Amino acid sequence: MTEITEAIQSRRTIRKFKKEPVPRETVEEILEAGRWAQSFNNAQPWKFVVVQEEGTKRRLSEEAGRSVYYRGIAEAPLTIVVCVDPSQEPSHWIEAGSIAHQNMSLATHSLGLGSSWIGILNSKAEEPIKKVLGIPKNMRVISLMPVGFADEKPERGRKPLQEIVYYERYGVGMSEDQE
């Protein structure tokens, strides 16, 4: 198994965090992973807001809690807000922001930290969160990513490939020689 495959398979959603602060160099390494995400035509339409102030994290948690599952925002030492400018890449801006989040999530895990995905795009929380953080109207908030040292070890399984993969046509499952 490759290092990246191991990281993908061992990463878990973390919603309970220790109060221990995350060193600035570590935060910057996580942000670098987001910066290097792929995007259509290399548009790089993302911006990241790092929130560490307790009062602001609490406000984000309250706003997110009005419409989405939000555990971990106020408790984590920091939350990274992933924003995108749709005008920079009108066709694939959602994917670009999502890939940036995933890169940062894998980097977080590889650095011994935990994180989670809190989807904000098109929720009732998106506009209030933009207001709390002073995010311009033209920007969209894809997600919030609470980050910190994990205070839990959740175990979750995955469906077997045979349940989710088809070859050549939808509905044509894996043959025995492909398993």
C-alpha cells in the first residue's frame, strides 16, 4: 500500500479535539496543501480564512448549527473556511474548493491532526457566515474545516468495491477475475 493510499484509508472525521494549539508552521503546511490542489485550467479560485479567535469560532458554530451538522467548530483550536470565487472558474468552482478541502484534510491527517468536513455551500448558514467573517458577496463558502489534535478515535467501515463499481456500463459488476 502506498503512503497516500494509507493516508486516505486511515483518515477519519474528527469532531472532538484537545485544547492543545496547532503550531503556526503546521497550519501553513496544511494551507500549502490546499494551495496545491488541482483546478480546471489552473484557475485556483479559492481563498482560505483561518479562524482561531474563540468568539468568532463560537459565532461560526452558532450560524452553522442553524442548518447543518456543526460539531467541532467551537472546540477545535482553529477552523479553516474554504471560499471560492465562481467568476474565476464558472464551470468547476465547487469541485476546486472541494479538492482544496480534501488536500488539506489529508495533510492534516498526515501531520498527526484531525479534521472534518462541514458543508456550507447553499445552506442557510452560508450568508450569515460570510457576514461574520467579512467575506465579499461574490465569494461562496464551500466548507468549514475544524482542525486540531484528535480527542477521539472513530472507526467507520466502507462498502466493498463490488457494491459501488461497475465496468463499461452502469449495472455491470466486477467479474470474479477482476476482484
